[in-house]
Amino acid sequence: MKLNTRAQSAQHPHNNSPVVLVHGLFGSLDNLGVLARELVQEYDVVQVDMRNHGLSPRSDEMNYPAMAQDLLDTLDDHHIDKALFIGHSMGGKAVMALSALAPERVEKLVAIDIAPVDYHVRRHDEIFAAINAVTDARVTTRQQAASLMREHIKEEGVIQFLLKSFVEGAWRFNVPVLWEQYPHIVGWETIPAWPYPALFVCGGNSPYVTEQYRSALLEQFPQARAHVIAGAGHWVHAEKPEAVMRAINRYLAEKSN
């Protein structure tokens, strides 16, 4: 499946491989824009809408092998042989799955606040409840939607993040499929080891990448290193963008595999 994309050319090209930015659950290609604005100084940048999100195609299938194939199809569509991948949350898992499907196409891998594990926990039921309340009420403005969502979600930042995908009274993600396929999204099937340096950027206050997942992470990414950003949660790139970019730039500047 070819994904909807936004491509930007480097302002100061250095013959680098392009960077592909992959958002997380309930997101869109705009979500990693804070990183894109920095990276496009030196890299061609491709931002993607994942399946069942944004303006990309819909599908009843929502698992990581399928999402990895989407990324591979999109590389082919853009005639990209090898790319640097940066994925947040679900997007990070999709990139990890691509490293198993087509390891020769992944030059560098950055996973933002996600580990290659089955989390066995539901962290998004309040979000689904808020989204469905907006749909059921048939409201058309973001102001009306926000008012309803505050009955379910306490974090204003999360509400504003979700509302970026509320356009003309409709959600730009496929809510029924995301609900039905949610066990696949939080889940994971162990992949073969990817034997190159990988960077895992973690929020110090986030539960997604903790010591309990260390052995599973290193089994699949034996050359991985973690960069923990103190005082940040799951949306670490939005909360501490400068610190995240420093870590990413150091990693990208290292000799490629």
C-alpha cells in the first residue's frame, strides 16, 4: 500500500540518504513536523500518513508486518533505495518491523519512546471514548469537539493533538479498525536481530521504555543505545524537541552501516 506523503528537499544538501518520519497512533504526517523543520536543513525528508490515518488508504488490517510493507511500498514509489527512519510509538514499531522485512533498506533507525515488546495494556480507552463521543454528537467544530472530549481526557495537550485529525466534522483516522485491531497495535512478535547501531530516545517519565524491556530490546537490536530525556513523557519530541534533535543529530552523524 502506498502511503500519503509529504516530501521536502534539503535546503543545504550533503548527499545524505533521505529521512522518513513515521508518526504514532492517532497521528498524522504533521506530528513530527518539529523534527522535519530541523532535519530538512541537511536531509531530504519524507513524512508519511500511516494506513488508517490522515489521507492514506483504509484497511481492515492493522499490524506491523502490514505497516512495514506500506513503508517499503512507499520507498519504492519514491525511488528510495535506503533511508534513515525515525518513528514515534506505533511508528517506531513499524520501522522496527521494516528492519526485519527489508533490513537492507534501513540505513539508520531511531525509535522514539517505544520498545519492541507486547505491552499487554490498554492505555487509550479514554481516547477512544472521547473520539466516539464527538462522533455520536455529530458536532462539526473543533471547539465543540474539545468541549466533549474534556469529559473523558484531562490532558489538554492530548485533546489538541487529537483535534489535528478532526476536519470538517470527521476524524481522519479509521476509528472502528483501530479499536478492533488495538491488540495488534500494542502487541509485538519478536523479530530477527538487526545488527547495526540503533537509537532509542525515551522520555524519563514515560512507561514505554523501562528497565523491564531491556533484554527484549537488546535481543532484537543488540547494538541499540538509549538516550533518556529527563522530565519528558511519551510525546518527548513535542515536549523537549531540542534535546531530541541533539540526540538524533549525533546518531545520524555517525558512520553508516
